[in-house]
Amino acid sequence: MILRKHTTLRIAYISALFLIINVQFSACGYYSFSGVSIPSHLGTIAIPLVQDNSISTVEMLDAQMTELLINRFVRQTRLSLDPRPENGDALLEVTINRYQNLPTSVTGQEQASRNRVTITATARYSDQVEDKSLLDRSFSAFEEYDPLAPEQEQIAALAVLSKLVDDIFTAATSNW
């Protein structure tokens, strides 16, 4: 009885070890346990300054979004930043197309009590080694704020940029 129990445990241990090794080698460097999927031949990424084609009252949206994108892609992937767009293995180009700030709630005196900042951006992520597009689509996000506090629009816009970067990063690095 004890011998059978010991043999069963040994078989279970060997099976678990085999499964772990099989899972690790089946991915061939294309997938990581963090959920980020980067082709193994890509080692660098170029992220030029985000182009801002919107008409916005908030300054430096382009620089703020570029910084968020660089931080996200370099810190959460194995990619290193290449400052020259033509030399990166991967290239991520983002354009802010629209900035909208509209009231969503109005008081009895017909004054806005809540405003919504909506930003729409287009992201193009390409593999420059194999000359193919990995992502080319539009993203949109919003955040509400109190219009009676002027600094709140800037805070809301930064929160929207953060949401957009999350969405772009997920779409660019998920290979479902």
C-alpha cells in the first residue's frame, strides 16, 4: 500500500514537471506569463513623438502620451527603446485625432455640473523586420470631471491618455 502511494506521487511529480517544461518550450519566446506577446525577433521599439491633430485647451498632450507609451512598452516588455524610427525593430506611431470636452450634467440654472473629456487616437504598430502591420486601429476613451475646478480638466485628460495607452498596449501585445 505504501509502495503504491509512493509510486503514484512520483508519477504525479514527473507528470507535473513534464507539463511545466512542455509549456515553457512550446512558446518559443513568443509569449510570456505576464500576458505580453512580442515576436521573438523584435528587440527594439521606436516610439516617435505622438502627433496631436486635435484642437485642445490642454497643453502637451503629445508629450505626455509619448512618455506614457515609452514607459509602458519599455518597462513591461523586453523591448528596448530606439530613438530613431527607421532603426527600431518595431515602430509605434500614435496620432491624437480628436479632443472633445462636453457637459454631461447640467444644473437647474443651466450650468454644467459635470463635463466629459473624450480623446480619440489612432495607433499604428508595425514589425519593421518582417515589414508587416501588427496593429492599425482607432481608440477612444473618456473621463468625467467637475468643470468648476479648472485644473480638473488637465487631470481628466491625463487619465484619458492613461486609458488609451492601456488599450493600445493591450491591443499591440496581445496575440489572442
